[in-house]
Amino acid sequence: MSEENKKIPLFKSIQEEADFWDTHSINDYLPELKETRIEYRPKVKKESNVVLRMEPELKKRLSALSRKKGITLSTLVRIWLIEKLRDETSRQKTA
């Protein structure tokens, strides 16, 4: 099998993947690998609360989206508020 045709298999367990990489060179699979961006954000102590009232249907939709993303509803809303504040701040600086 030529190197450009090699595909990383789907693994059933971490042990199966570890065994695979113990016997294969990652260099043979470089074309298949994708760049991944990892962003580290140190934990910041959150000491202040905000009460946000919303319609039950809106909360249901937000909760479903946050579960899909693998984060809590609170984290999703906080991320969006931070992004919006950053956008507004940038926009005001260029105005």
C-alpha cells in the first residue's frame, strides 16, 4: 500500500489506538492529519452573578445548543457575552 493511500483507522478504545501507534509511524499518515487549534484559558474565579430572565422556549433552545457543544448553558452565554463585548469594543475603537 502506498503511503498516500494509508488511512488512520477508527479505534474502538484508547488501548487499541495506543497499540496501533506503537507499531506505525505517524509520518506515514501526515496528509490525513488536520491542524487543531487549542486555546488555553486559565480558570478565572467568577464571583459575580447576573439574573437573566428569558422565555422557556429560548432557554430550551440554548440548553440544547450548549449540550451539543459539550458546555454548560452558563458557559455558552458567558462566551457569547464576552465575544459581543469584544466586538463592540473593537467597533468603538475604529469609529
